[in-house]
Amino acid sequence: MPNGLIVSLSLIFAGAIGNILDSLFYGLIFSASPEGTPIVAEFMPAEGGYGTFLHGRVVDMLYFPLFTIEHVPDWVPLIGGGRFTFFNAIFNVADSAITVGVLMMLFFQKRYFVSKNVVRTSATTDQPQPGDNPE
């Protein structure tokens, strides 16, 4: 099995395990962080976590807005008349690992999934081939 395929599958598996752990336990061991505020969740609060078993939320969120246009002209399709933030995606480490693993498998699939029926030969060889005339 190619090393790249092992890395791809490991990233996908690790991301899936990370998301499962987030949903299993984080509701039990963290307090809620009010949305839109800089208040950080508390680890093991005295009153208990914000949720029950299997009701946790993903906490390792990343947000990198590159630039914002405060007022987009009305004539611009889909986003006209409002505010536009470029790269408005919010993602987490586990989802990033899954995405990178899948993209690696897509981009390098010919290298990872080689047919066993394909015979690779070199263009030049020093060995005489059957049917060659030795002089």
C-alpha cells in the first residue's frame, strides 16, 4: 500500500475520530461560550457542562476572514445590496484533516490505485531481448 494512501486514510480517520470525540464529551466537560462574545468556555465548571452525553459541539473552530466589503452595489448578482466577507467559512481542525485526506486521494489516485495488470517497462534496456540478433 503506498505511503500517501496511508497518510490520506489516516487523516480521514483522525478527523472522524476528532469529530466523534467532540460530540461525545465536550458538552459534559465545558461550559457554554456565548456566541459572538470573547468569553472562553470554562473547563469542568462546578454546575456541569452545557450539554449531555452525545450533545457536545465542536470547539476547535477557525475563522480567517481575509477582507470585508461593507456595501456591495445592488447590481452585483447574489450578494448585491449587503455586506460581503471574503472567505467567510468557519471550519475546524478535524474537518480540515478530512478534507485534506480526501483531496490527497482525489489528486493522487493514479499513484495510489495502480492496476495490477499494468506492466511497467523501461524504454531502454541493456539486456538482449528474445528475437534479437547477436553480432
